[in-house]
Amino acid sequence: DSGVTQTPKHLITATGQRVTLRCSPRSGDLSVYWYQQSLDQGLQFLIQYYNGEERAKGNILERFSAQQFPDLHSELNLSSLELGDSALYFCASSGGGAAYGYTFGSGTRLTVV
Amino acid sequence: GENVEQHPSTLSVQEGDSAVIKCTYSDSASNYFPWYKQELGKRPQLIIDIRSNVGEKKDQRIAVTLNKTAKHFSLHITETQPEDSAVYFCAAPRGPTGSYIPTFGRGTSLIVHP
């Protein structure tokens, strides 16, 4: 157990639907990062939150949004889902920013049918 | 932003051989260089990292070297074992805190044949 908790582990949904992925960071970590990993693709950075505030954005689609709550857990919302959104979505947390290494959660495997 | 290139994309070795994976980065302000190992179906895990104030760091069979002048850093695995088979990712975030986009290499699939 890495200390970063992601739920659900698996999600199957239809095109056009909306889903919410949840992440609880490691205790004490203020930063949460979301990554998308498609088949044969590397880790694509989506968005970072630090202590409740959006800190950096990567290649995140407008159909996707995220937030970090006062208890530091984060949610990634994916709407108007397309087949191409099928991927592994990882959350990672860090205590001192990315220059101190990430701890990744186990990921949510999203399948859009 | 940062641009990270990782080579090779696939590396096949015999058990006991050494393996070397190299990454180059573009942003001279980058000061922290981690390596992650991702086994099939699992999460990436930090295996070793190096900061810009040192040139080499070792941890048992793995080592990382950094050449700031040439802007590249490498992962070295000696005496490879089948359990080393995984995808390895390098990363080059910029700065200790603040707004930036951490960038990962595209990964190297290491296959160790028994």
C-alpha cells in the first residue's frame, strides 16, 4: 500500500456519460497530481493541485475538470466520455512538490464502451 | 516547459547483463531527476533519484548518473534479473515548488530473459 488511495479501481461506462475518479493523498502530502496513461503511451500530466488550489495544468481536455477539497482528497471529473478516453488514470501525491518524488496510487482503469 | 526524451523504447537483455537507459532534458533549470519502475498492471514506483548537486548515486544494483552540461541522465542496472522486467520512466520536473509541468519520458520497456 503506497498510502495514496484511488477509487474505483475499475470503471466501465458508455460514451457520452460522466464519471468521477477519487484520490486520497498520502497523509501529510499537500500536492495531488493527475496523470493519464493510455495503451503504449507514457504518463500524460493532466493537472496539479496544491493545498486546495490549482497549481499547474497539462494536456487536460475541457471536458475534464478536477478539484481538491479541504481534507485534501481530490476528484477528477470526466464528462461527455469518448472511446479515446479509455485509459489508466493515476493520482500521485508529493509532500514537497515534484522535486521530491511522487507516490502514485494504484490507478483507476476506465473503459468507455 | 520541459522536454524529456528517453531511449531506447525497448531493451532486451540476458539475465546477468547490464542495462542502461538514457534521458535527455531541455530545461537547464531542472534540478531533480527521478526514475520510476512500472510493472505490468501496477502503479509507477520511485526507484532512485538524483539532484543536480551530485553526479552519481547508487543503490545496490541500480545507479543513476547525471551530466548537467550535456543535459542527460542515465539509469544503470547491473546483474539484471527477470524481476527487473518492467517499464522504466524518467522525469525532469523543474524547481522545488511552484507552478510547473512535470514531464515524464515515454518509457523504456526492459525485458530480462532468464
